[in-house]
Amino acid sequence: MFSRALAFVAAAVFSLSAFAAEPIFEGHDYTRVSPPRAVATGNKVEVLEFFWYRCPHCFQLEPALSKWLKTLPKDAQIRRVPAVFRPDWMPGAKLYYALEEMRLLGRLHHKVFDAYHIEGLDLDNPEVLRTWLTKHRIDQTKFNVAYNFGGPGKAKAGQKLATAYGIQGVPAFIVDGKYATSVSQAGSEARLFEVLDQLIAKARAERKAKKSK
């Protein structure tokens, strides 16, 4: 009886493992970028995330994404790009790049999402933004320089990148300049991360094969 129960448990574990390792299919779980584009991460596999702070889907995905990023292989690197599809998306992009310039994203990236979606703050409003900056003890002089001078150029570059990749909505992901996927393509948040894991492995293998030639 015990051995039969043990066999059942083993079979169940195997089934779960097989499910977790379900293969991905081009045209279903992801699409191929044509032509592929150069990446900005050098020897590391690039994982681009296109997002918008005010996007409810991006906000919903953020906790799971943050958890997944802790498991990212050492030879892969995330690169976040705030998409700008309309003029009203520009303030959020400038905010992101200003915080990046000041090296505050690690502390404040998720708090920006919370400000928009939980606290109901309109950080696109300069007065509201100033109050929020004060609350989080941010040097406003330095922030204003990063927001008004460096931010717009970087935001426009991100806008061009999203256009080049044919991004239609967010959140969206590009792996190593070659493969595009999203929650809607993968079917669920959990499946998205399985797809990303396998695309990273695929890109890694292709890089190694290219080096060996």
C-alpha cells in the first residue's frame, strides 16, 4: 500500500515537472522579431520590458515580475523601457528616467506604481509630484534637472524603440532583440515567466552556437 502511494506521489511530481517544462511554440507563446535588433546588454541576454506606470495591467504584473527577476540567470539582464504611445504617457517616462538617473529606482519604482494605482495620485501633475518627492526625501533640484533635461531625450529614444519593435500595448517583453511575448500571448502571468525562461535559454544557446562558429 505504501509503495503504491509512493508511486502515486512520484507520478504526480513528474506530472507537475512536465507541466512546468511545457515547451513554447513560435506563433503561439511568442513571435519572432524580424529583423532582430542589436541589444544594449553586451554579453548578457537582454530582457526588455515595455511598460507604463499608469497601465493597470503593468501594475498587476509588477509583484510577480519583481519576484521572477530575483531568479534571473546571471547571464541575463532586465532593461525596462517606459513606452510612450501618446503625449500623456510622456510624464511617466520622464519620471522613470529621472529616478534612474538618480539611482532611486530600486527604492521607488514600485512606489510610483502604488502612487498611481493605490493612493490615487496623479504624478503627472507638477504640484502633486512635488509633494510626492518631498514625502520621499528626494532632492528636487537634482530631480528637476534629470526630469527636464535628461528625461525627455531618453523617453523619445524609448518611444522610437517601441515603434521599431512594433509594440502595440503594454506590458510587453522582447528577449535578446529576437523574440516578443506578453501575458496575452502566453495566456497567463505564470505561463509568461515560463515562456521568458525558455526564451532566455534559447537566446543563450544561440549565442553559444554563434561563438563556436
